Amino acid sequence: MPHCCLTVQAQTVNKQFQGSSATSTFHKPLNPTTPRAVAQPTLYTSYQRKQPTRASFEALKMSTQSPPSTFTLDTPTILCILFALSFMPIAYFAGQTLIPSSQTRNRLLFYWHAYDALTHLFIEGSFLYECFTSYAVLPAGLNAPEPAFLGIKDRVYGAAYGTAPSSRLWQEYAKADHRWASADATVISLELLTVFLGGPAAVYVCYLLWQSSLPSNSASASSSKTSSKATPSKSNSSRSSLSSSTSASTAKAEAEAKGAAKAKLWLVATALATAELYGGFMTFAPEWLTGSTQLDTSNAVYTWFYLFFFNTLWVWIPLWVLFEAGKEVRRAFVLAEGVEGKEGKKAK
């Protein structure tokens, strides 16, 4: 029930108050024949007082917080889009350099995880930086809506209050999803996991892909062995048994190292892909369940380029990674069952 404040105003009573029957809600005249000031109540509910409401605090935000109706392709917008897309050629050239051309799937996996790592560490890392360092101080008597970010009630945080190029990047994306201009606790919680766990995990996957794609030294050893056989001598014949045993042990060690790298690769890639899908769901599911009040789908560019394209990349490609991981797990178990079957027959 709202709290009410009473304000007393002085008002001259008309002659109708004269007489013994003239009364007021709050006072009765002491002398019925003498006009006097009667207390008249004026009621004010709590919402009429100056309160730290979300509406008043939202009014302080920049224009990116209001849903735009048109898309403006100005110089800052072009630079933001180019920066977001610039990591794609970097990831491509890194994959071309580090992964052999004969290993197409590994190259594709490297392209994706390199782009994934760069996006998480630099683009989404800049979002966290803006959330914790960019803020506006509220006027005296006005507090941020509860619960206040970081428990600081006289400040509002987010990229909307920054002036750096990274804040301009997120102000641009916030035209499509307004939550990214402010310090939304749910989004920040997901981004903390994405930047500090997902980014390093993607880098590690790239390292494992490079390690598992290295050419084996046994091939070069076998080629040198063939050349040595072309010019036989007593010294070569005496070393042949030693070199063959050494190359066999080397090949076995390399096979074990590659097998261990592939096992780690698919384990980490599976965990990362699952986390990407979960993070995307938790980013947009709350909006879908509440009517998508923070999403601007009135403009085709914001809907299909900012929201659909940039976000569904982290849906279709992780699903493909999980599909490939499933094939690798199946092949490993089939191979293991075949080896166990052969060993069982030999034992009999």
C-alpha cells in the first residue's frame, strides 16, 4: 500500500461553513460563526516523489539505448564492422601457414578456432573492459536500479558511457541488442566465462591441431635409410639393425604423441563447442521468454547481420565440430574393440 504524504493548505471557508453543522474532514471550527482556515488534505503517493526509478535512469543513457528505426552507414559504423570481420583473414592465413594443405578438415578446424579465439579475447574482452571501466556518475539523490552493478549505487556502468574505440564498437552492436550498452549482469557473467575460459581453450585447440598435423620424423628417417641401402658398406650393414630399432621406437613414440594430442584436441573442442551453444542459448533465451524487449528486429541490417549472422556462427560451426568429434569417438572405440578382439584371439 503506497505511503501518503499530507500537505496542509490554507483556504478561506465560504459562508456555507457558518453554522453548527459546518465541519471539515480533519478539523471542526471552534467558532461556527467565524470563517477560518480549514485544513484541506492533498495526498501524494510514493511514485510522485523523486525516486531512483529505472525510467529516470534510462533517460540518462545514450541514444543507442532507444531502438533505432533506420541503419546509418557512417564512418564509425564501417570501421566497427571491418574490425569485427578483420579476424577472419588473420585466422585464414594462420591456418594456411601452420596446417598442411593435405589436411583439409584440420585446416577448417584451425580457421574456426583461431577466429573464435581472436573474437573472444579481443572483441568480447573489450566488452568486459568497458563494463568495468566506463561509467557515468548519477546526480545527487538518484541511484542506479537495484541490484546495482558492483554494489555501487551512484554509478551506471557500460559501453554507452565510454569514449574509446571499443566502446563505440559496442555502442554500434547495442543498436541491435541494447543489453550490450549497459552492464547487464547475466551477459557479463557469460562473457567472463567466454573470455577467460573459452578464448584460451580455442588457442589450445589451435595448438593441438598444429601439433597433430606435424609431419612425422619417421618418414625422413626411412628416406635416409633407403639412401644408405643404395651404397652398402660394412659400417652401414653394422648399423642397420640399430637404426631400424631406433626408427621403430621413434615411430611408436610419435604415434603415441599424436594420439595423445588428438585425444586432447577432441576433448577440448567438444567441451568448447558445447559451451558455445550453451552460452548462445543463455544469451537469447531470457529475451525470447520476455518478449525480446531489448532486441531491435525492426531493421533488416540489425536483425540479419548484427543478430543472426554474428550469433549463428556460434551455432552452426560448433554443431559441426560436435559432429566431427562424434565420428572420431566412434572410430576410436571401433578401433579399440578390433585391437582387443585380435589380442583375445592370439591369447586363445
